[in-house]
Amino acid sequence: MSPRTSIEDRLRSRLTDGLAGVDPGPGDRFAAEQLGRRLRRRRRIVEGAAAVAVLAVVVALVAGPRLGDARRVDPAPAPPVGGSWHAGAPSPVGPRWAPVTAWTGTEALVLGGGTDSPCPPAASCVAADPMAEDGAAYDPATDTWRRIADAPVPIGYWFRPVVVGRTLVLFDGARRWLAYDIEGDTWSSLPAAPARVSDSGNLQALDGQVYVMSTSGRVMVLNPAARAWSRLPVDDQEPRLTAYSVLPTDDGIFACGADPDVAPDDGDTPPFTIVDRWDGATWSERFPTTGTIGDLCAHWTGTRLVALDIQTAPGLDGNPPMGGRLDPETGRWSRLPGAPDVEARTGDGWYPHAADGPLMAAWGYVYDDDAETWTTLGRPRSDVDLQQGAVWGDGRLMVFGGIDEATAYDDPSGISDETWIWSP
């Protein structure tokens, strides 16, 4: 048995045991529901690099917040509620849960999403949740909507969006790639990647090109305008990483992964994140091993790589953090400064996920990496509880749709068409 297979088997075993015996606590409910549905309905087993990254995250997500650990590092209390909410015009396409969102520079694109009662979190639903093909564009400057052309396929929450110039690129996490021409209001298909993609949960783009990681650890590059793929040279830093995500920035192309040989058979040693940098000509640098097991290639603030996660992994030695940040200028990683305790979150808040530059929304907070501050989002006067779509635009957080948890699982009238804007 290879070291990589051994690690994956232990992680899968821990995930199965954890899900069987743990009631999900105050972790990110929407993220857990998304992953659960994808595991049940799409039947795609994430292999190789993605298994090490994603399953480790899920073990901590589901079990971590419910298990106390004396080694936790002085978590900060919940920060005060800040900013303000105001209502925008409702969506013209009607109520939706978990629509896919993207910011074009002037408008928020809101696509697809669920149209019927979603499968309850603890249920095993036979039929897949129906997803819509239509969408609309929202202009926050004028508080107006316009419909856009229907997509060629239903757009579900598992699609990953990224805007490249005036083209929206969508990836379904498997083989399907779509392009939406924002100016021409037309859809087209893009060629599939030359190898299986390690789905890290989002798409990243730079200078007109989209970057993804293959399950074998090779960076693949899509040029939507040319409708063609290319690959970066093999990352030749030693030891070879179990690489699972890539982050293109103007400071280099970063690959994030872990050493597949690091964990002993007891499975208690954390597979700490390792980051390599492509400088445009070679894989010239490997940064010192970090102290987080989170995906530091999740977001680029403009100066730092950030994994925005306030959980820890008490099942691993040292109770390592799931979040953290890396400054490529100094080569140093650090914990998220002032991160609040996951147990301190209010149960009545909103938990949209979106990031833009130094501003990141997750876990019911807005984190400003430049100012190193946290703000509790609170909630507007809405019956919506979760499963909204969210995106930043012009320094404001826009939130669309969602469900009223008390009614939506039994009655589609609990699905929302609301638009809410949070301003700092």
C-alpha cells in the first residue's frame, strides 16, 4: 500500500465514523450540505490529492467544533455586529436557493440555483434537487435587474464561476466547461481539461487565463478566448507534493498541497500545507512548511494567500488550525489574527461566503486582512436563514435568494427571491 493510499484510507474512515456519530454543530451548514449532496448524488469520489485536502477539511468541519480541546490557542470572542443591511429589488427570475454568482465589475450575475424544496440536511433523497437554467444581472448602482440568456444546462451550486475579461467561465467540478459572453449575451461550451481536475471548490484566473490543478498535481491552464488548454511544467520541487489547488497571482503561480509521506500509520500527524511558487519560468521556490492544514490557495488578497477558516482539527496532533495566511514576500505563514472562536458565533446570524481582495465573508463574519479586523454580519429583517448566493462588488456584499429553514424543506414558498446588500 502506498503512503498516499494509506493517508486517503484513514481520512475516508475517519469521515465515515465522524458522520455516523456526530451531530453537526455550528460549522458552516451550507458548505456541509453542498458536500453531502455532491457525495450522495453525483457519486464522484474525490481521489488522490483532492481526497487528502477535502476529506481532512470535512473531518474538522463536522467533528471539530463539537469536540473540546485544551490546546486551543486563545480564541477571540465574537466581534461586534457592524455595517448595515438594506434591501434591493427582488430577482426577476423568482425564488432561488444557492444560485451561482459572479461580479463583472459593474453587475452581479445570478445564475441557476434550486427552484424546489431542497433535500433536508440529514435526509437521503433519491431525486436530485432541480436546478434552473435562467439567470439575471443585478446593477447595485441603480438597483435594477435585467434577464440574461438561459444557460444550455441547469446551473447548480456545484458550478464554479470566474470572470475572465468579459466572459464568465463555469466549471461543474467534473468535465463540463461553459462560457457566457457578457456583452453578447450568449452561451457556448469550452473544451474539457486534458486531465481530471482536482476540484478545490473555486476557480482562479489571471491575465485572461483560468488555472486548475489536475489530480496528479499538474497545473493546467485554459485560455477561453482561444478555447485551448496548456500545462505548466511539472513541479519538480522535492519531495513531490500531493497537490490539490492552484492560485494564480501577479506575484507568481502558487501550488498548495502536502507531503504524502508526512503522516505515520497512526494518522495523527497533521498533513501541513506546503506552498510552491512558479515564477514564470521555473518552480523556483518552496516556502517553509506551514502550521495549517487549510487550503492557502483559496484566496489572494493582493499581498497574501489566505485560508479563511476559524476551525481547528482536534483529532490531529497539536489541534492545528484550518485557517491561516502566507506572506510570499517574507515567506512566513501565520494564524488568522484575532480569529473568533467558532463556538462564540451567534445562531441567528447570516453566513454567506464570498471574497474580494482583503475583504472575505464566511462563518458569519467579514474579515478584513489589511486591517486585521473581524465584523459580525448579523442579519437583516428577513426570514431567510441559509443557502444564499453571495458576491462582493464595489466594496459591498450582495446576497441573493436562500431559504427559510422552518418551511422550505416542506414547502417551496420558503424559498426567497430577496436581494440584500451589506455595506461596511
